[in-house]
Amino acid sequence: MEFPDSLKYTREHEWARMKGSQVVIGITAFAQDQLGDVVFVELPAVGDTVKKGESFGVVESTKAVSELFAPISGKVVEVNDPLADAPETINEDPYEEGWMIVVEPADPKELDALMDASAYRAFVEEQ
Amino acid sequence: MSQRTPLFDVHVRAGARMVEFAGWEMPVQYAGLLQEHEAVRTRVGLFDVSHMGEVVFRGPRALEALNRLFTNDLSKIADGQAQYGCLCRETGGIVDDVVVYRRAADDLLVCVNAGNRQKDFEWLAGHAGGADVRNESDAWAQLALQGPLAAQLLQRLTTLDLSPIRSYRFGHGDVAGVPCLVARTGYTGEDGFELFCGPEAASRLWDALVEAGKPEGIQPCGLGARDSLRLEMGYRLYGSDMDDARTPLEAGLGWVVKLDKGEFIGRDALVRQKEQGLARKLVGFVLTEAGIARHGYPVVQDGRKIGEVTSGTRSPSLKTSIGLAYVPPALAAEGSTFAVEIRGRPAAAKVVKTPFYTRK
């Protein structure tokens, strides 16, 4: 399973990637594999604020409903709207086309507390 | 400690994802629910349903005794035919929904739900009515071969002529050298078969079907696809859509309740309920707004809870959100509208006819 080195990871299986001053957020390959086929996703709107560790949306697979937890606090500046009609993108390409939201972080240093790829890989292997 | 079917090792070796279901360790998916679902709708899928139980009624009183425990009418079918119906309590509440295979008037096999094996056996044996009632659940494995290409595949593996075995009929014959009860029944809405065989032969039969089914693109399937396939047909699932507290009339199974066939357990209560009218009714609905309804979500109207969703999913075939819910009879007619509360927010729903999906 692939966990790109350029990303930071949460224990709830979200990833975060710096893009300039902003942070792109999605769920990991492990998360989408555990969920199974994703059939529905509920995301915040542009302008909403998200809070680190709190739910910012929901992803539903054919099997289960799972909350999405924000890896960082901030304001939502972009939402991957095409996911509404093509939620399977999250299974097919969780790190690129399957991104969920872009956040303008309140405190970019919050990212430092997240796991890097090797720590996340070790975490997943314990699951 | 959960139980395992004779095919447990086969599933694990094939990389299936296993889950606990009704006390059984079962495959929930092989390749992915959507892929498996589509295989069954367009080609052929293979399911391990060995967790289902089998209770057998034998002896000169067998037919009469079982008919007094069954809402449908077993005197209306011939040997070699199967019939769907409910076992009810005196209250009319559903003990289980079952399929009865009439091998002879003195030899009937009742196929019961996995989670109800012990309960059903105790209920049936406790009302044996002079029949010899045995729990043969551990003596049978069961494979379901389902989909439009099931018959052509199966026919290559058996000398038993499948053409006279029409829907809800069965015969006996060897499949790939394994003695089977071959029934044209299933829980998917597609043409297909359920094969009952001895547990020791189950993996041999499974492997033979998977190998022989390659030209048809056979797909091993898990419980996930089994659930989405049955729900598209509006088939009820015991434990989700019905239980001991709901009657077949409430569950929309009036078509398998034969009140005029003579005495059976639960009949008086059902007659009374029919006269007095139902307080709630199970209906099929689609969401007309975004979201997916799930088991246990409230049905609301004007901010008040008036019912409950018992099954719900996104239909892989129809690409809409479908479900079953108990609602007051006033809202049970086709076209009625209500809302399903999803994580605190109402999503609009409309009552539709079931099956949701019509076979192509």
C-alpha cells in the first residue's frame, strides 16, 4: 500500500499536504481500502471553518458511514465538488483526484504534530 | 466464539475480507461490493450461504404439522417444489421467514436464517405436532450460484436436466461429482440456484464452480453484495426488517399469509390485526435528496418521529438511495412523501413500489 513521503497523516487515516500556504486534505489508501466502495461523501462548503480533530464531513461506503476528522484547523477555501457525482474517485486515486478540501490553516505548525509516512505505515501495520 | 462454514479456508485463501455476521465468520467482500453486485446482475456470482440452517420434518404427520406452523400453504405445492413463508408466534410476530422444500409429504426441509438456527429449531420441535423434527444445520453446506449465466454454467457440471427445474422447484443430482439438492431459488432477484451438499464436499464443489465458471466470468461474492442485491428486490431481511414483534402483515408479506387455509399458529392474531387495521407498514422508499438512509434512522414528518428505516443503501444498479421503513398506513401509499433524518438533518423521501429493480 502506498503512503507518499510528501504527506502528513492522522491516526484517523486522513492525509494533509502543504500547497503553498494552504493545506490539501483527503483520506489514505488504507482508509479507502477499509471502507470499501465509497458511494457518498458529504463535505463542508467554501468559507466554513474546520477544527483540528473534529468532524468536517462524512464518507459512506456500501458498508459503513465514517466521519472525516480535520488534521488541522482553518478555513475551507476549496472543495472537490466532482466527488459528489463520482465518489468512487476516492477509492481509485485517494491522494490526487480524490482530495477532499483545501484549508487556509489558522496555525500551520499544527501539521508538525502529525505522523510522517514511515510513522503512519508502522501505525497502520499495528491495526 | 463465532462459527465457521466448511468454506472458511477457501475464503481466507482467496483473500476475502471476513466479518462477523449472526455469530458466523463470513466473507463480506471478495473483489468489492459494486463489482460483485454487477457480476450477479449481468453474469454469475457464487456465494457461500452455509451459515443458513436446515430443519427437517419427517413422518406421516410432517406436512400437516409444518403447515400448522407456516403462514403459506404447503398443501398447494407438489413434491419437488419450494415455498416461501413465515413462522409466526401466537401474537402474529415473526419467528423467522423461511423457505420450505417439499421433498415428499413426509419429508420437508425448512431453510432458516443463520441467526435463528437454534431459536427456530426449538420453536419447531416444541410444536412438532407428531412429526419427527431434526436440526440438520451442521449436516449441510449451501452454495448460491446466482445470475443470468448460472443455468448454462451449472448445466455443464451436471447430468440433471435443469430445464424442468423452474423457479421454486428443485431436484437431486451430482454437480461436479458432488451429490446435491439443486434448487432454483435465491435471494438476489436473478435466475440462479442454491446447491445443498454435504459439508465435506463443499470446497470441492466451490472450486469446481469457480474453475468451470471462468468463461462466464464467475465472481465469488460476499455478504455485502448479497445485501445490496436483496434490497434492490425489496426482499426483507430477518433481524433488520422484521422480528418477533412485527407481523407478516406489517412487514408487507401478506401475500404469503393464507388466512383461509385452516388453523395455524398466529392465524387468530393476524385475522384480528387485519380487521382492526395496521398501525404501521413496511414500505419501500427512495431518497429524493442527497444522502444514504441506514438501518435505525428515524422517519420524520413535521419534526416528529413517525417511523424508522430498517434497511437502506445506495442501489448499485439504480444509482439512487433506496430503503425500507416502517411508517403509519396513511403514508404507505405509493407516492407518499416523508423525510428520513440523516445525522440530524431531514432528507426528502418518496414511497415507491418494490421491487426497486426489475430484472433485465
